[in-house]
Amino acid sequence: MKKRMAALMLTMAMAATPVSAYAADASQTLSVAVTAEVKTLVQWAASEEQASLVNNQAQEGLFRMDENNQPQPALCDTYDVSDDKLTYTFHLRDGIQWSNGDPVKAGDFVFSWLKQMSAEATNGYSFIMNDYIVNGQEYSEGTVEADEVGVKAVDDQTLEVQLKNPTPYFTNLCTMAMFFPVNEEFYNSVGDQYGLTPDNMVYCGPYVITEYDPAVGVTLAKNDNYWDKDNVKIENAKVRVMKDASAAYNAYQSGELSQVELDSTNVAANKDNPEFSQTVDFRTTYLQFNLTDDVVGNVNMRQAISHAIDRNALTEFVLADGSVPGNGLVADGMSGDGEKTFRELNGDIAVYDVDEAKKYYDEALKELGEVKSLTVLVGDDSVSKSVATFLQSELSKNLGLTVEIDTKTMQGRGEQMDANNYQMGVTAWGADYDDAMTYLDLWTNGTPYRGNYVDEEYNSLIADAKTQTDDTKRLDDMLQAEKKLVAEDAVVSPIYHKGSATLTKSNVKNLITHPIGVPMEFKYAYFE
């Protein structure tokens, strides 16, 4: 999502707690850190991974991911699928409750899903339902009524969902925060104050929120009304906003943190440490071009910039955390045809070639005239700033192009991109499910955040893939779409697929992270 994956670091308490207090509290509190603000918890307004992380602990959907990244029944205990694979009937568990004691009802799912499908949704995620659920898009556009949408509460414990096309990963989607229920009666009682403070929310997940400050973080406590509370071992948890990687490392070294994500300066020195581990996520960081801009609206300029980036040097010498070069938009390891991954099938479509870069740049200058400088918009975390500095150096060295870096908070960066107030922006997308479509359909809506890209051929490829019942043809549609987006139109320039190098204290067990969907699970964690 704008989702996966913020730097996640286990800490033993919030920043205001003295270091001396951590040891006494170590068996009680699990705290993780994110590199950006938790700017909202309202699920139809939240799209960033830090909000997804928090909501996944305090709320729950029909399914929850297990340690093998497979969806397991959560608020539902059984479900049925029709022979044509278009109707799903979910049966909610007996006795499930909200944290205030109200029963969780099928109507609470209908209420929240309709919010996500409506024009009220501001998180850019309406497509995650509207593309699949009957009349979802029409409801968003205001051309049908709510009772015509393919989401019905048959009774308080039975939810029926009608899909436009067979969607084999639909239960995966149901693990995502946008698909969580909202207590309709409670929501109506607090109105537009919903989600602003812990008291203006109720919870159906393993934890409840007791403190919330977007710039500081969130404090959670075990939810005594949670249906599976006996399997929640950790009583207290915290999500902390912490942007500086070196400060986090020093805190780990001093015993303040129980897990820390390493930046490049500390990876080499810790590779032989028994506390060290390394993974690669299904998350791609890329350069988004604004096609309405006079300069980067020129395809030759975009091609020049993309060809001038040495992605291998970035991942080996700057990041050095297990990240791998972004030679395509769809991340390494994501499924393809069952024998080869999608990346293996489509090959390298974002390549470093200085000679080609210069040819494209010369053509761009012929068409544009003099280009004095460009500006790249980035977030204010350590990694984003390092990536921006590297891009600045590459474009100066290989093209003689001056690039200014505009650093904003992650919220500020997103707001400027949404407002179409940027030339280029460094942003990222993490896979919601193990299928290339989780990336590719983002560029069908023509929004400023996606560079204002509108292309009939591209949209046709995606539309066909979504309705295609022949798996081979569907895959071919997506392979062609990625080539068009990246190699031909250069709407985005992939930079790297994120890796994580971490140190974890030995007493932290079973803290599960996912390369797709929600970033992390507190529910199964415990201290040894």
C-alpha cells in the first residue's frame, strides 16, 4: 500500500520513558516504531503502512494472515463460495463483540465497506472494492443506491458478497484494513469525531487503543472482549514514530530497543551477530513523474532520467540492507506462471545505460530547450533522504542535470502529490496480495499521485486482465502492461525493492512480519 513497509523497530517503551524504566517493563510491553506519522486511523481515509500496522492490531476483518502469509478465518469462522465463484457467503463467529460490549454484526461490515466504496473515501483505495464488488463503482459514482451493491447482511451473522469476476485472492483482500467492520451505531453517535481520539473509536481486534498522537504514536492494551484473547500473550503494545535510524541503533546498543532496523552504516559490522537477520519485502520504491509538468511531461526526459540511475550502486553501496535493484515495478519473488516469477518472465525493463540516457536527454533538450533544474519531492526519513541524494548525484554526473531536493514530512509529501504540486516524487508501493495486479491497476485512475497518467491501451490491458478467465492470457496482459508503463511510457522509474536488515533481542519471539498486506502481527508475539 502506500502501505508496506515503514522501518519497523521493536522498542520497550515510548520516547518519554526513562531508559532505566525499560528493564522492569520488558516482559510487559511490546513497542514497534514507524518512520512516519500515523496521520489518521479512519480506515477509508488511511492508506499509509503505519496506519495499517496500527489498525491491524486494534481491529480485525473476516480473515487474518498467518505466519505463512495465508489468510485464516478471523471474525468469520466459515464461508461458502458458489460454483461460479462469484458469491461468497461469510458466517460470523458466535458471540464476537466490540470493545464496548456491542455485538459485531454483518451490518457493520456492510456499513464500512459502503464507506470505502463511496465518494467519502479519501485514501485512494476505493478501487480495492469497486473493481471487484458488483455495483461498487456505480455506487461510488452515485448512479446506484446502497441496496444495489453486492454486499448484503442476510442476518446479523451472515454476510453475502457478490463479485463481478472470479477473484482467487479475495480472501487475501479481506485481511486488509479497508475491509474491517465499523460499529455503525457507535459511529453515528460520534459523527465526524470518529477516529480522532481513542475514546471516539471502538475495537474488535486483539488490542484497544488507549493513547493516540499522530506525531508521537499509539499505545495499545489487550482487548478483553476479543474472541481469541486467550491466544494474545502480550498485554501492552506501542507504535512509536521514530524517523532517525542512527538514533534507533544507538538506543538498541544501549539496551533501550529490543529490535532495530539497520541502515547501511551498520549492516556490515553486524552480519556475524547472532541477532542479525535479513529479508526482502514485496515493496518497490520508485520515482513518480508528473506528466502534467512541462519538463518531465516529456517522455524523452523521463527515459533519460530512468536510464541514468545505477540501481546496483544504490543497493550495494548506499542502502546495503538487503534491498535489490528495481529493474521492474513488480517486486522480485512475486508469483508469475507457477514456474517462473513475474520478474523472471518480464526481465529487466528499467535499465542503467548512460549512453542511452544521454541520447534521450539530447532529444528532450531539442524538444524543450534549456532545462535549468528539476525538483524531486521526498519524505523526511533517513532512507528517503539518502535515496534522493543518490539520485541527485547520478543525474548530475550522467546528464549534467541539476536536481533540487524538496524534503517534507511523509504526510506533507503525500499531500503535495495529491495536490499535483510536484515534478518528481520518490514514493513506494507494497503488495497487498501476491499478484502483479496489486501494482498495475494503480495507474488506471489518472490521479495526480499516479502522475496523471491516462492511457486507453494501458487501461484496456488491465481491464481485460481483470475479466480474463484464461490464466495465460491474463498474465500476458499484465506483462504487457508493466512494459508499457515502465519501459515505453516511462511513467514511473523503479528504483529498488526494499530489504530489511534487523537486530532482534533473543527474548522476542514470534513477531510476524508479512511481505504482503499488513506489515506486522502483534497477536502471536510473546517474550521468552
